[in-house]
Amino acid sequence: MITRFHILAALLTFAAVTGGILYGFMSTCFVSGLALTTFIAGSCAKRVFVYRAHREMIRLVMRTMGSRAR
């Protein structure tokens, strides 16, 4: 009976420790993945806004240059 209790206690301790390690690892991976996704989405959004501003600047400059040529 005591041997079974020791084995059960060892298994429960092992499960608790590995569960805690696994939870910490998964939590870290989830947070890292979320940060990476946010970074990629932010970079894409920034690129879109920069290209849009660049196109607008070219359009305005070309309109100004066209009016000077006349």
C-alpha cells in the first residue's frame, strides 16, 4: 500500500511539474507567436500607408510640374 502511494505521489508530482513546464512553454510560444503576428501585421499596414502617401505625393508633384510646364 505504501509503495503504491509513493508511486502515485511520484506520478502526480511528475505530472504537475511537466504540466507546469508545458504550460509555461506553451504560454511563451503563444505570446511569441502573437508578438510576431502583430509585428508582421504592423509592418504590412505601415507599408500600405507609406505607399499610399508616396503615390499621393507623386500625384501632387506631377500636378504641380504639369502646371509649370504650360
